[in-house]
Amino acid sequence: MKISVGGMIASGKSTLVQRLGKELDLPVMEEFEKDDDVFNTLLKWLYEQRSNVEMLLQIYFIHNHWLNQQKYDNSFIVDRDLVEHWLFAQHNLKSMPTIMNMYNGVFHAYMNQIKKPDLYLILDVDWENFKDRVMTRGRGQEIENFDKNKEYFYNLMKDYTTKIAAQCAVYEIPYVIINTNGLTEDEVFKKSIEAIKKVM
């Protein structure tokens, strides 16, 4: 069984993934390795709004995800599955329609080569909670460049849940949306376990 957890930046998905992995005794596939210098550098450049980095970042995302998934057999949990990178690309490449069309073809090819989730847990969060969580978790890249990227974050968050759910429908991936606003980590965890038990 493959269980994927997704959601907007700072929605609590990484914390939830670790708890689910321990509870279910399943390996966890991280979104990226913490010491991945390429990922960290490209993300930093994106937030700094350097030019000509968007396509490179998006292709690196999906190729790195595909490579990492080759390491996992049988049952595992994924922190942000491949389907979510499509949404980031829609926002990061929207001013480059020709490149976006090329990306869509590459993305679809990768989607056809990965094991699709048996369940996708989508963590929903509103704008005010998102801002609070970004500041609380203290990632320098996000905080230092927050004002510069405020519009980008807002537009991404506005689309996030509905468009990821739509992509899950396109690729026939079962999903459950969990509204995390006003919930504790324990409450989100409980709802997640309840959803997983229904498909086990």
C-alpha cells in the first residue's frame, strides 16, 4: 500500500507523515533529502526570484521524486507525491506557455511510471493559518523572502486543495481532504488514521 500526504507549504504534512510512519510501521519517502544541495539551492533561487530557474527546478522535482521512489517496495508513505509538483509548475511556469506545454508532457510521462497512491491525504489550510505556520516553523528561505513571494504563496494556496483533488480524479487516485484549520496535530493525526483504516 502506498499512502501519500500532501498539502500547502506549512500545512503540517511532514510532521504527519513521520507520525503515520511510526504508527503504521511503514518506511517514509521524504519530499527531498535534507542535505540535497541542488534542491535547496534551486528553491532558494526561486524564492529570491532569480530568472531562468523555474523550469530547471520543476524538472528536478519530478525527476528526483521518480528516482527516490525506485528505492521503495511494497507499502510506504510519501511526503508530497508527484501529482502536487504539477500545481507548483502551473504557477512557476505560467508566464512561459510553450515551456509549460513541454512540462505537461514530461509530467504525464513520469506519472505513468510511478506507483500511484492507494490513498492521498490532502491537508487543507487557510491563509491566516498558513502565515502563522510559516513563521512558526522558522525556515529561513521562506521567512526572509515572504513579503517578496506573498502573492505567489497566496495564489498557490488559493488553488491548492481543489486542483490537487482534481488531479487525483484525473489519475484515479482515491483522496480525502482534511481541513486542518483549528485542529491540533493530534486531531489531524486521528482523522488521518481513520481515513487510512477505511482502505486497508
